[in-house]
Amino acid sequence: MLPFSFFDAHCDTLSCCLHLGWDLRSSPGHTDLERGGQFQRYAQVFAIFHDAARAPMDGMFAECCRQAEEFFVQMKRNAALVAPCRTAADLEQTERAGKCAAILSIEGADLLECDPARLETAAQWGVRLINLTWNRANALSGSHLEEPERGLSAQGKDFVRRAQSLGILVDVSHLSDAGFWDLMDQSEKPVVASHSDARALCSNTRNLTDEMFRCICATGGFAGLNFYTPFLGLDHSLDAVFAHLEHFLDLGGEKYVGFGGDWDGCDRLPDGICGVQDMERIYEGMLRRNYSAELIEDLFYRNLKRVIFEQSEQ
Ligand SMILES: [Zn+2]
């Protein structure tokens, strides 16, 4: 048993289960329930993801429904090891039972075909986070990669209102900068960047500027460090992860930073990190740097738990 808990904000493992036939109990990828069971407590946000440029014949929402169904098939098949968590009470019960906690998210509103009415279905599944865009621009907003100068449309603003009123957090990873600032103008709830690093250290538009990060903290939100090495820049060592982490800590992020590893959604990880089993190396690095037990628990678990499950009214 590892001496710490881990709550991670982003993986793409679910689409691998559906399309590659993986089982969540034991997979060839970056995370599974057997490895997750090594943590004191393990909670993982599972994203429903599909590239809209490769939409299936029956459309993106049909694909979204298939992945949601796959999530519940996996939950049932592995019920001895994991439970789906929608509420704080679900999480507490799951922690007490010593099981892994699984939380659903949607990476790109394209999967709901940008229809605000479909958020109700997503909320019924237990979806707690949604990215307005993935890399493609859509009817809600430009993305960081396509039409990056375009912010939220009227439909985008309506979508944000409906999501937040249903208790679904808006996730800005992949969004255009213009969309980010439009969101900040109207947001009434904490804002999350589930898997983004610091742009001051690696000038990729997938990353957050210092000003963006401060605004996310001011909403009571969360930023999860992404392990994908092109977003870390610098070198490929664990020191690069710590450089980004300590940059956010220097900006006052102790209560607002954690991890969103992009597990099974990226193919290049730092040296020594092959999956969640290697989070122990990060833990050891924190001890070497004399992080307090309180800070370690916040970064690994409590900050993300708070933003998803203990939303205070902002
Ligand atoms: Zn992503």
C-alpha cells in the first residue's frame, strides 16, 4: 500500500475500454483499478472523449451515449473495486468501503452536439465536469487551436449557465483564450482546468497564463498538472513537473493545484513515469523538498475533492 491518496482530474481510459476492449480492472495503459487500489484512496475523473473530426456515422451524441454505457458496464463488472460517484455522500461511502471512486466528465461539448438541453442527460449520468471544446472549434467557442480569437457564442453562454445550474463544472482545458475570458465574465461557479500546465514555463496555448491561473484560484477552482511532456516543455525529467507545480504554488495555488495526468490520452510522459503507479516518485520528490503532510494531501487529493464535491456558493 502506498502511503498517500490520489485524486486525478483527467484520463481518457474510458474510450480505450470501449474501442480497444480494455477492462478497467487491469489494463495495458496508464491506469487501472488494480494499480489504483495501491493508493490509500484513489479517485479518478474518467472523460468521455471522441474527436469530432472523426465523428461516427450516427453522430457524436450516439458515441457519447456508448461511452457512458461502457462506464456503467465497467462499474458493474468491477463493483468490488470501484463505485461511480456523483455526490459527496457517494464519495464518502466509497472511501469508507475502501474502493476506487470514479467520476464522469465530458471532454468537449461536441459530444453533446453542443445542445444545452443534453446537459440534463449528462447530469443524470453523473457527469461533474465538461470542457466546452476539445481541439476543434465548435458552436460554443473557438478552441486553443482552431479560431483561437473566437470567444463564447450566445449558445456558449447559455450552455455555461445550464451546466453550472446543474452542478456541472466548466473545464477550460483546450478552450480558446477568448473563450476563457468570456467564461470568467459570466461564471458563477468555480472554474477548472483539468489538465493544463503553466504557460510561463512552456508557451503552449494548452497551458494557463499566470493571470488565468490567478483567476481560476479566485473562483475557488482547480488546475490539474498535465504530464504530457510537450506541455511541460523544459526537459523530460520529474524536475519539469516540479517546476510547473512550484510555479503555481508561488502564485498562491496551495489550495487550487493538483494533477490531471492525461492518462491514456497522451503518449509521452516524463522519465520514470509510466502510469499512476509511478506517482510514488512525485510523492518522494515532495518529501525531499520538505512539503508538509498537509500540503501533500491537498495536492494529491483534497484540492480536487473540494472543488468537485464541496462546492461553496461563489
Ligand atoms: Zn485533453
